[in-house]
Amino acid sequence: MLYVGIDFSISSPAYAIIDKKDFIKWGSLTRSDRTAESHKKNPIKPYHILDESPDLYNLLFMEKAKMPKEYSDRERIKIDYFLIIVNNLWDSILEEVGDNEFMVAMEGLSFASNGNALIDISMATALLRERIVGKIGSDKFFVYSPTSIKKFAVKGNAKKDQLYRALYESGFVGETLNSFTKLLKENEHEWITPKKAVNKPIDDLVDASWIALYLLSEVENKSE
């Protein structure tokens, strides 16, 4: 059984895949006005360093769409755009899990967003959930509150930098997990800004890792 944690957003969704022994793959999709090459150019930034290990990190890139000004056209284009995001992310996950049986977990919607932003993420999330349930059934799909994931990792109101540090301090052991947490520790001063923001796509990969670990923990606890 494989366990997939998805940290979903419209701008930078990410996933982490784990079996009972270790992580086997991380992936992210970055929507940007910049090219993939420009993201990978800086040798001390995450994209460059992660790109050196394609067997562990799958970095996807997507150009930001220019939205029409007219309301009807914009809403129509959004659905097409959301489908591209969801399909690219989901296809990447399916390619990595292959023929293995798997479960998926996501965080529930955050109501910190409001207005059109909340409507948009709700629509895009629904499209992804339909793909998941259609493939594995609702019994293997789990939605956890953001607070539950944070409490599992650190505490209920943990910030991005705290989740980052908690992962390399967690004590979870695995060859590939150790290689990822080693990168986190070695590059902490570069990848966490003075304002305690975490560079992309690391913040999303860390979140996805915690979701996958929480899913594994919950399944193991129920089987005891």
C-alpha cells in the first residue's frame, strides 16, 4: 500500500508518496510567468537543487494563463485552466504509483481565503477530488483539517517555518526522507527568509510530506 499526501492549491500544488518504509517520490507543479530554466538557474535555490535528483523530485511547470476581462469568458477559461492543473498533477501521481494500491489524503479547505479566491480553490479542489474518488473510491480517500495536520507535526497554529524545521527534527527515519530532511537542514538559512516565509516549492513539499505521514499514522493506528 502506498500513501499519497496532496497539498493542493491553484498556484503551486504538491504531493508526497510514501510506503510503510520510506518516501518514494515528491512532486510539485509551479504556475509562473517565468520559465522552468529560470527557476532552476540559481544554484542555491530549491528548484536547482531538487532538479539534481529527478528520481526523487518531479518538478512540473505551467505558464500562468492570462484571464479575459469579460466575466463569462473568464469563468469559462478558469474551468479549462483548472482542469489542466488538476490533470497534470493527478497524471503525475498516477505515473508514480503505477499498479500499486494506494490511499490519498488532502487537507480540507482553508477559509482564510475569501471571495473569488475561495470559490476558485473550491472548484479546482472538487475537480481533483472527483479524479481521486473515481480512481480509488471514497473509502481510500481522506480529508483532514489543517489543524489536525499541524498538531501532528508541531502544534495547531504552526507556521510554515515551524513545519519545515519540525520535519527534519521529527525522528522519522527513511533513506530518502533523510536525504530530503538533510537538504532542509543544510539550506535552512537560505530557504527560510528573514520574514519566516519558506521558498517554493519546499513549503508545499513539506506540507505534502506531513499530510502523507499523518495518513500513514492514522491508518496504522486504526489497524492496531
